[in-house]
Amino acid sequence: MNHKCIFCFTRLFHNLLDKHVEGEAKKLELTKYFLRYLSNIDTSQPTPVIARDIHAILRDALNNPDPYKKEKEEHNGLILNVYDYLKERVHNSSNPFKEALKLAIAGNIMDFGPSDEFNIMETIFQLGDMNIVIDHSTNLKYQIQKAETILYIGDNAGEIVFDKLFLETIEHPNVYFAVRGAPVINDVTRKDAKRTGIDEYAQIIDNGYDAPSTILEKSSDEFRQIYQKADLIISKGQGNYEGLMHQHDKRIFFLLMVKCQVIGDHLGLNKGDVVIYN
């Protein structure tokens, strides 16, 4: 954990209070509880574990296990409504694999963690100008072709519709699509994945944990078994990168948009940069 993460968590909690909690007295009570929690955190933990705890505080205070349910449904619906257009765009492209891959990365902007301000349609239409700063897509395509089993680790609702298009494009017969074990922020759950039709192209599994990431030591035995047997792992989003970056696993390809400068510094990149990184 970087010291800057503390300030980011504080901004996150402030935004959550303003968005979800009514009444100054309740906001003050939760803020005091949050500050006590923050002063005692184990800074050796991956930052998504801290984010998980912060959102658990909010869910408990609201007595609501899925505060972002409405937003997730809206985002899934938004992209499903243009799915046929996206599919035609990929089909008519001179390089359908690369086009579908770029769309999958463009979808990574749909995240209520670092920020809830984004324009996904604008990102789609500007796709041709997307500068992939680290681009290992050629190797990714080769690894997909030779892999017997692929583990595709999903990230956010809405974004998963782009993942569905990518999976439809590569037509691999043995893909596991991993989701979160329970709702957290707008991250994808089993219910979200089924509603968007991911199960037409992959077997859906959950990781058994409700952090906005993939933390192997906290994941279920079933998930770890599939992780270990996969020939290729495709990891979507910054949250999954934060959970898996220290594995140094040559099977992993990270597909993400850098959303904070702490991660940018770790990769030697800038906020907003896009990578396909093995």
C-alpha cells in the first residue's frame, strides 16, 4: 500500500456517504467509525481488501447487500442495447480479434471504484485513436489458440457485455469466466454474468470472496483449482491487477486502463494509459 491510497480511501468513503447515506448525524457516526477502522488497517494487505471492508461498512449501515444493483442493471442494459452494432463493427473490421479486444478494454472505463464519471459511448467511438502503450496482443492471440483451458477473470457490470463479445469472437471451447463471490461496488456477480449471456460462451464460476479484485489466498478452493489448471489467464481491470500483480505468473495477460497514478508508477505508465500486458 502506498500512502496515497489512504487519501483515496478517504475520498471514496466521503463519496459513498454523500451518495447513499441520509442525515448528518448518521454520516458523522459512520465517518468516526471509518476513521477508527482506517487507523488500524494492515498496510501489508492488497488495497482491494481495504476497499472490500469499506464497502462492507456501507452495506451494513444501509442494510443493503447490493447498493449498486440498479446501476449495474442500467449499465448492462446500455451496452446490450448496442450489442448488435458492436458485433457488426467487429465482424466488418480488418482485424476482428484486435477490434473485439480493444472494445473489451474500452469497457474497463465502467468503474464506480476510482470514479463514477465516465462516458463509455464516447470511449467506444474514439476507439480507433486508442493508444495501447504496452501491447502484447499478438502473443495473447497465440496463447489463446494453443490453450486447452482459459480462465477469464471479469471486472465490472456493463463491461462484461464487451467481454461477451470478445469471447464470442475468439470461439474458444473451454473458457471459465470468473466473477465475484458476492456483490461489491459494480463488480460482476454470477447473476450479472447470466443476465448478459456470458454463459453462452463460458462456464461461470465465482471466486468465493467479495473484494473488488482476485485475492488468491482468500478465494475458494474451487476457484484456486481452476486457476492452477488454466493454461491461460486473462485478467480484466485494475482491481484484478492489484490482487494478482505480485504472483509473477507468466500465464496472466492483464487488460486494463490505468485509473490511478500509484498503479501507473508501478507499471511505469500514466493515468489513463491502456495496456495488454503479459
